[in-house]
Amino acid sequence: MSFDYILPTHQGRGAEHVLDKLLIKEGQIVPGNLHFDTTKAHIENQGGVAVDCTIQEAYDIKNPYPFKGNLDIQKLEDLISKDPAKVAYILITVTCNTGGGHPVSMENIRAVSGIAKKHNILLFFDAARYAENAYFIKTREEGYKDKGIRSIVMEMMGYVDGCLMSGKKDALVNIGGFLAFKERDLYQRLSPICVLMEGFPTYGGMSGRAMEAMAVG
């Protein structure tokens, strides 16, 4: 299933701002894997709490574990089970930038998706380096060496409700970003916030040239 609903923003932090303005209520938490600094700041700016659920291997620089960006599934489940209503959404950053750019495995993405569905919680990617993450899955994860990057990316995206993107990373542009969703409802609820904070939904604060460059990228 593709992301049919797109909201452009001037860059990734603009996408964070728009998303969190709608989804986070005072005191809610956003579990994830070592949230990026602006990501954490936007969550906290809305009165939320960014909760790190990264696996312990991420903190051992000598450990050769191939997917140090993974979330600790048991920790995530235990956290959510205490009070699912307190969770605004779950965010997986691919690759895990604050954790040194380490990737997240498909197995882990699939497991996190299962927990999100079980508790009826929205799941998003911070997808700035989605292609790099797909490459690591191809080269490091069993069962993927003969699959193309596009195929791996499509499987990754199939497990989440949407994504936010800084186009300056894997889209290879000077400026720009976007939010993308599978469901029209989120798009409709976020569009007025995008108009207020970023620009009209047809451009989101980006120039025509920047939008064209990102489409190519």
C-alpha cells in the first residue's frame, strides 16, 4: 500500500512541528529509537515526552551487532502496556541518526508494527535515510540479499501508517521535506496546521524548483 497523501514542508523539522501539533497532548509519550535532537525538542515543545527504547547494544561501540538502531521490543511492550492511551504515536528513525547512523532490521520493524497494531497506536518512520537503511537490510539481514532496494523499501513502508522526511538526506536536495500518509483522515486533519505553520498543502513553504528537485531525488 502506498502513501497517497502528501503534505510538503520547508524541511524535516517543519514536518515534525506539524505532526506533533496535532498528535501530542500534554503528558503523552512518544517511544522511539534515540530520537533526533529536533524531534525530541518538538515533542517536548508540545508537552510530550520522548522515550528511548533502543536496544542496549547501541550503547556499546565495540559490539559488532549489525542493527544497533533496533528498538527493544520487550521494553516497548512493557512501556505501552502500562497505559496505551498515554502513547501519542511510535516513531522509528531509519537509520538511527543519533545512534551513529545504525540501521533498523526488517524483523524489528515488523515486530514494532505488530505492537502498534495490537494497541491501536499510530506508527511512523522518520525516513530521512530510508534508502541507506534498506541497503543495510539487503547486505546484513538474512533473506534480503537477492531483493532489490525498491522492494525492500516498499516492504518497510508497508509496516507503518506514514512517515516524515527531511529531503536533505536521501532525497539529496538543498531544502525541503514532507509528511506522507496512507489514510486520508490524517492528511485532512493536518492540512490546516500545515497552512498555518508551513504553507498551502500544494507547496508547504517550498519553492517550485525545490519541489521538482525533491521529486527527482
